[in-house]
Amino acid sequence: MLSLLQPLGLILASWLGLFLLFCGLGRAVLGALQIGAASPRQWLDSFWLGWALVLFVLQLWHFAFPVNDLIMLLLATGAALSLWRARFELGELAARLRRDKAFLLLMGGSALWFASRSIEMPAAFDTGYRDIQAVMWMDTYAIVPGLGNLFASLAYNHPSYLYNALLDFGAFSGRSVYIANGLLLLAYLAQALAGGLQLWRNRGSNALRWSRVFALLTIPFIFQYTGGRGGITHFLTDTIVDLLGFLAIIYWLDFLQGWQPRANRDYLLLRLAVIVAVGSIVKQTYTIFGLAIALQTGLIWLRRGGLAASSGQVARLLGGIILLAAAFLLPWLARGVLSSGYMAYPLSFGRIELDWTIPAEHIETRQRFLATNTRQRGSDPEEVLGSWDWLAPWLSRLADNFFHTALPAAISTISLFLLAAGKVVNRSGSGLGLWALLPLLVMLVSWFFSFPNPKYARWLFWAFAALCVLLALLEWQQIPPQRRALGAVAVCAVCFAYTPFFVLRLGTFPLPAGPADGFYAREQPQIRRFETESGLILNAPMYGGQCWSLPLPCTDTPNSKVYARAPGDLGAGFAYATEDG
């Protein structure tokens, strides 16, 4: 066990330093808005605001420079200055945390558990297929025009890769996969644990805090990441989308329960807008949910008298939200054009005719491939997309995915039944109706008719279940609040029990220290060389289809028509030689 001290200590120290970095940058944002950060909750908000600010900065930085140590040092300097200015608030926060022994014990134990799972070898297919390669390109070059011509999967415009590349620093240079997603999962878990503890401590209050109930019910989902081997050592964007989906609903519930006109609480709207904007650029599938929740929030804001505030206050709020959306969206669209020639690859929307623009027929092929594989992997597109024969095996897979789909579906069904029974017994409204489920329903319908892979919707199933439980608890107001809070804790505990059961069944714990400084490193695949018609030499994996950390340029699908736009300079990009030259 002593051999674990070095890797676990390194991970925990890195997480603490990065947490302070993002909090410091987020605190600078709050300071610019003249908002204090006296409570632990606001410091956790600062983390996500700082993380969003880093994505914004890195999008701009990467137009001209690789994501290297220099930008990390600049960001760290800015964060340190911000934390120094807020040192008294930080001291007050530390004093409050020292008094909250329950939170420290739960969070400390959770951090140690997550660290023990973060030494594992990366295993996710997409991380070896494209994610690590995408991060390597960002580490080495400024944004590369036409990178999607070299390897179609590298055309995906995921700004979260910029975050992963930023963490390739110091002791984790070239191996940020061990800390990137674990940090974000722990930051969210801190918010959920804090909310759950406050819910329990205030269980005698007649007014349940909606966001605390929701956050508590998502804790089992976060811990499930640590159940299997390699569950958090990856660069999958799905994990970040899961967290941003949960955060958006937490912030949305706070807005629904806490915002009133003239109450100077526009901060509730702004932080929701940040999460929705970031989620929409991290993964395009999030955009439908983001638009749905934005539209519903706008309607509620109007209905509650949002325009009743002074014209200056309304103009500042709306102008701020528009500028915020543009600040994230416009650089993202430009990055898409540079990497593929399309604003929103793999959609054909926003095609710009450039010498590196991916041919239109490749886009159509890619769309059909995605639509087919998310329904019935490895099947013929003509057979799958031309009928509904894929539905039965798809439903079977959905049912077999116990934790992520079947369990939350069962919880939703039971909760909706209790909600209906409560409406029969009670005649007064709960303050939160079935309309609260609408953004999730819109997203679920969009997911089903576009790319219905269960892994893209696991957070939707869990968020839907958590909201259904919340609605049922609110409907039965004649039950004492202590018992309703206990009911939420009981649901959380029952679902949480699945993770230790899963770990024991797989025999994946304890995990001894790995052979590479305590970590488990993946052996690199054998290389085969491929020469294109232009003389460009490409690396390709001999077997398995995954490049992992093979030298650039690597692709699983080498094409003889690809050429370097400037021979000898990979950073100048790649183009595709058409038949007409």
C-alpha cells in the first residue's frame, strides 16, 4: 500500500491546485460582476465559471498558439492574483469548512477513492481512437486547417480537448488523462454532497430546496464512474456533458425557486446561461436541451415580470446574456471552419468553400455512419435506416443497461405514479409541475430520432428520474418534511449501493500501484507506414484501429488522396485531392 502514496498524493495535489486555479479565475469573474463569494456554494460556482472562462480563453489562444506551458503559467498567475485579492474570503471559507467535519470527511474519503481509481489504464475505445490524438495535436500546434481530412474523427470541434491539453503540464505532461475528468467529477460531487448535507440538516423546514434534492439524487450516478476499470481515465466528452446537464438543471431549479423581479438576483440567470452556452459548444447534441431550457426560462422570466425592472437593468441582463453566448459560440464556429470547412461538423450546415473543406460526400457518409452505428452498430446503413427493424434489439440493449437506463426508468415510473396519486388526494399545487420535465422530454425525443446511442442519454434518464422524485415529494406536502427528506436520502442510498456491489462483483478493488510511477500505462500499438500519392507519410495502427499516443500524424483510415498543404509543415494543415485536381 505504501507504493500508492506517490501516485495518489500526486493526483490529489494536482486536483487541489487545479481546483484553486479555476476557483481563482471564476472569482475574478464574480468580482468583475461585483458579486461576493462568501459561501462555499459560491466558491463551487466560481470553479465552474473559471473552467468556462478557461475554455473561452483557450479557444482564442489556440487560433495562434499551441496549448502549451506558457498559457498554463499565464492562467495560473491570473488565478493567484485573484485568490490573493480574495484571501480574506478564502480564509473565511477555510474556517467554515474546518467546522463542517461531516463534509470534510465525506469529501476527503471520496477524493481518496476517486484518486485510487485514477491510476488505472485508459480503456475507453474513443479515447484511444481519437481523443488522445486530438489532444496531442493541440499540445503541438495551433489549430490545424483541414485536420478532418487526415482523420475524420479529428474534425469534431470539442473545446473540452483544449482543457485536457492544458492539463498536460508538469508531472502530468502527456498524461492528463489520469486527472482531467476526475477533477470535474469531484467538483460536481462536492456541490452534490454539500447540497445533500444541507437538505438533511434543514429537514425540519417546510420548504424543500429543490436543487438540493436533485443534486443528492445524482450522487450515485457520479460514483458509478468509479465502478469499472478505466471509468474515469479517459477524455470522453460524454462525461462532461453529463455534468453540465446536471448543473444546468440545478441552476435552473434555483432560478425557478429563487428568482423574483427587482430582487437583484440576475446572477441566477447568468450562471445558468454560462453552463448552457458551454454545454452547447462541448457537444452539439446538448444544444437542443440548451435551447429548450433557455426558451422555457425566458417565458417564466417574462411571466414573473422580468420586464418590470428598470430598463437599464433589463438591457444589461439581456445584453450580457447575448454577449456571453456570442463569446463562446463565434470562436467555436470559426474553429469548426478551420478544422473541417464546416461550422458544425458533421452537419453540412455552414459549409465554407476553402481548399481544405472536407468533400460533401464524405459528410453524407459520416452522417449515415453515425445514424447507423447509434442504432445498430456495425450494420448496413441501407438496412438500418430504411426500416424499424433495429428498434427491438435497440430496446433490448436499453433494458440490459441496468444502471444508466433501466434503473432510472423504473424510478421515474414509480415517482410519476406517486405524483398522480398525490394529485388525486391533494387539490393545491406544489409550485413545480410536469412542465418542468419538458426540456428533458424535448431532448429525449431529439436523441431518439437522431443518434439514439444510450451513452448519449444516460444523464437524461437520471435527470428525468431525479426530477420525477422531486415532483412526487413536493406533491405530498401533508407528509412531514423530515420524512420527505428521508425519502430522498433513501432513494439515493439504494441507488448508491449498486456501485460497491459492482466493484466487488468485478473484483476491481483494491488496485495496487501500477508499474509506471504507480500508474498503469497502455502499451502502444505497432505502427504501419502509409504513403499518400503526394508523398505524405502517415502513421497507422497495425491492429485494433486505435492510435493512442502514436506519433503524429496518425490515422486509422489513411487515404491516398490526402496531402499536406505545406510539405514538411504539419501545422499548415491537410487537404483532399479531388478527381479534378
